[in-house]
Amino acid sequence: MDNDKDARMPTGEFAMQLIASESFEDFFSENIEQMQPQNLRQYLGELCSSRGISPNKLMQDVDIDRNYGHKILSGNRTPTREYVLRMALGLELTIDECRKLLSISGNSQLYPRIPRDAAILYCLHHKFGYLATQEKLHEWGMTVLSGSHRYQDEHLT
């Protein structure tokens, strides 16, 4: 494994070096590995490992269908924003980790001026977890994270 790929330069520093560069072509050829997006499967694996949970257990905990979860974990399926948010909440990610997960998965970021996004940001920051966030979204009159029919049937009726 190439450790240089894993040791990414902070984005702010990277951007400053890009702007200061005399030649985009030189900068690009010297830093191509820094520009490559991290693999979703790899990043999810790192997050799960750092929190002591298996990826399969995470999928179960956030009520993602086993087959769909397997496709996400194998790299054969790109999860929707809703599924990424469910995983982020299940892992109790920081806001920055959630942003990175959304970015790597090709999904839009949470925007604090959108009420539901603001509520999810609040829940992430306060480490509410998946089920508590679903309860809070319902309590606040907002749409719960989709796909959780079992959750809705058991907890919201």
C-alpha cells in the first residue's frame, strides 16, 4: 500500500500551493495523486474500523437492505444522499467527516439554510445517531431519512 496516497495534504494548503504555482501543468503532474478522489468503499471501511463496527453491521443498524448495502460496500452501487446521511449518522461522524463522505459519494453537501439539512447538521454535531435523528426529524415536523419503512411503522405511528 502506498502511504503517500493516504497522507493527503490539507485542502487549504493544497489550494494555496495551486494558486502559487507558476505552471498548472507542473503542479498537476506533481500532485495528481492528491487530486484523485478517495474511494468510497475504502473511506467507509476506514470510518467503520475507527469506530469498531463492521460495515455490514452499520448497514443493518441504519436499516439499509442487505443486498443494497452489499452493492455499496463492493463498489457496485453509489448510494443516494439519504443513504449516505444514514450511514454518517449511524457512525456518529463529525460534520467534516460527513462532508467528506458526501463528497466522495458524489452527493451534495448539507446546507444550513435548508431547514431539514440544518436539523441533520445539528444532530450530527450533537452525536444523536441514526434513530435519535429520525425521532428528532419527526418531532420537528420534517421528513425522516427515506427508506426506513420499518422505522416508520414501529416508531412514528
